[in-house]
Amino acid sequence: QVQPIESGGGLVEAGDSLRLSCAASGRTSSRLTTAWFRQAPGKAREFVAAILWSGARTYYADSVQGRFTISRDNAKNTAYLQMNSLKLEDTAVYYCAIRLGDGTFFLEARWYDYWGQGTQVTVSS
């Protein structure tokens, strides 16, 4: 059982940067895929970025490519989402998701096994 816990959300202005953290408790010794999803009011949950255990390979949604960076610190059992050049449309609840597996990217929420409670990111003009 793995429990992701997100933190780092807040209120920022457009163009600012923010870094989200996802700390994983429980059994974290297995090979894991970690992803970030987001959900804005009235919208479906949307894939943002993922990082594989193998080689720390990453994948990004087109909407955040070039602006967001996903990374991890294995020693701290923590993944990060560095968000730069934030836009109004980035406003959402951001969720950390973990899948017990490796080797390929999964872009749909249904493939992930564990979810955090979410952290609110609000971007103002």
C-alpha cells in the first residue's frame, strides 16, 4: 500500500513559478510510475506529466510541455512538479498518482493504483 501526499499548491500570478511535491508513504521499494494529473472545475481529470522508475524517463502533456518539469528524489520517496510560466488555465487541483509498474507510460487515470488528496493551484492575472 502506497499513500501519496501532495503539497506546495497555492495562489500565484500568471507568469510565476511553483513547485509541487508528492511524498509517498508506505511500501515504496517497488518500481513505481509517478504521474501528475489535474482537474479544473467542470473539467475531466487531465494527465499532466509522468516519470518512470527506469531511467527517470518523463512524458508531458502538450499543454505543459516546455513549462513543467517532473522529477523525483528516490532517497526522499518524493516526486516533484516544477511549474514555470504559469497561465490562468493551469488553475486546477493537482493530484499525484502512483502506478505499481514500470516500462511504459500510462496517460489515463484509470491505470493508476494510488492517489493523493490533491493540492490546489490557483493562477491569477
